[in-house]
Amino acid sequence: MEQQETVQGAMLSYYKSLTFLVVLHITSVLSAQNQPVELTAQVRLGSSFRFAFLGDTRFTNPANTRDSNAAVRQMLVQAIADSLPAFISIGGDIVFHGDDGNDWKTWTAETAIWRERGIPVYPVLGNHDLSGGNLALENYFRSFPELKKCRYYSVRAGNALLLVLDSSLAELSGPQGEWLSKELGATPSDVEFVFVLLHHPPYTSSSDQKEYGGGHSARSEEQALGQMLEKRQRSARIRFAVFSGHVHNYERHEHNGVTYFVSGGGGAHPYRIARAPGDPFPDNNINYHFLLVEVQPGRLNVTMNRLHLDAGKASWTKPDVATIFVPATTHAAVASQ
């Protein structure tokens, strides 16, 4: 009996150790990050260009009308293609289940027009894209091989620099935080705008409270990120703008010289928002939309393009436009180079 108990104890200890190693392996895979790639968009310095941003598309089986609206997704995809952007960025939750290969097949099928027209896509990782662990990441990187398995990375586009973050990792500490600090501290002299792209928003009028049909509160990690950017903005020669998703609606916030856009109206089931007094966009409607960001020397315009469906018929409006300038001295210095 004692020998049997000893064997059972040894086996239990073995399986506990094996479980620990499996969990450790999965954790290390999920937190792994290659040296961040530095991508370059085909935009000539000194010229104007435009790019599209949308979030929370949740590509999945079109028969699933509860979690995502396929008709909305497809109309947004077509409208973005027709706007002729230099590139597109999706702010996370690209698919409904990251570990579901069929969801990624839906993504590939429904966005075929972007590849046919040669429009690059620079993605952001969202929590749904990561659902399923290692398999989810494998699907994600298979869909975006140019990232070379990097969860955060940079894109240079004319007079702008895009810093794409993974908000499932620490943003101000660890490898990503060190990389971000280095990038912000060594911004090229001909860059006028730095766009920080991530899934979770630093500011939102949404809430985890469910009385408005769902939503998300801002997390402390992203709030700290916003505070860091605002502190840098005080003395920066460049202008910061932050683009995020996660909240299935549209918001624009202005804090200490930094403009924050929340763009999660890509097709996922919508959230209504209780807008605060003084909100720059005081609209309680459902807002399926994409953003068109027009970057010019010294200024940019961000236009919210809203889709309204009535009995399957689409109509478009532009209920919000934000114009952002860099300091005149910065633009004059860049123009003289």
C-alpha cells in the first residue's frame, strides 16, 4: 500500500510539473516578441496622403448576426477601398475568435478587394484576436507575414510615424515600454505627427456598467500611457494622436494637446454611450463607421464616415471632423529641410 501511494504521489508530482511546463511554454509564446519591424508605407515625404482606420470588425461566419454584422463589415470594406487610402489600419478584434481558422477565412474573403487594389493593412492586436492562445497568434501572423511575428512595430509614412502597440502587454514597462520610450526619444526630425495605435482606449465615455447595453471603461494601464504622452506633448515639436478601438462606437477626446480617437464601429455588436457634458461628439446613436485620416504637411484632418442602414439600403454621413496642426515652427523647420 505504501509503495502504491509513493508511486501515485510521484505520478501526481510529475503531472503537476508537466502542467506547469505547458503553462510556462504557452505564456512564453504569448509574451514573445521578435525585434520590432520597421515598416515603410509607400508615401513620399512632403506629399499629402490618406489612410483609413477602423476597429472591432469581428470577421466571422456571416450567419452570426448577434456578435457581428456582416452587411456592415462588407459595406465598410468597400467604402474604404473606394476612398483610395495609402494604407489601412484595423484597431484590433479583427476576427471574432482568433483561434478559429474559419473566422480568418472570412476575413480573407471579405477583404479581397483590398489586396486586389494593393492596399497594405497594418493591424493592431485585440483581445479577440488573441483568444485561443498560441493558435490565435499563429493565425494572426499567418495573415500578416510582413510583421515577422512582431506584436508591436512601427510604420513610417511621409511626415508621420505610426507606433503600433499590443495592449495585452505592458505598454510603459518591459520590452514594449523600453521600445516605445526609445522610439519617442529618437523621432526623426522630418516627422511632424506621431500616431499611437492600440486596441484599448486611454479615454472613453463608455463604461463596464451594462445599463447602456454593454461597454468598457478605460483601464489604468492606458490612462498612464495617455498621461505620459500628454507630458511629452507639452514640450514636443511634434503632435501626438491616439487611435484605438475596443468600445463599439465612436469617440473623440482632447486632453492636454493630445487628441484621442475611439473607433470601434467596424461591425461588432454596437454599444450606446452616455456622453458626458462637453463631449466633442455628443451623439447617443449607434455609429458604424470608419475614419479617414488625411495627412498634409503641417496639418491633418480626421473625418468620421458613418454608415446608416435602413432596410438594407446604405447612406453615409460625416458627422465629425477634427483638424490638428503641428506647431508652426516645427512645420517651417521640416519644410526647409
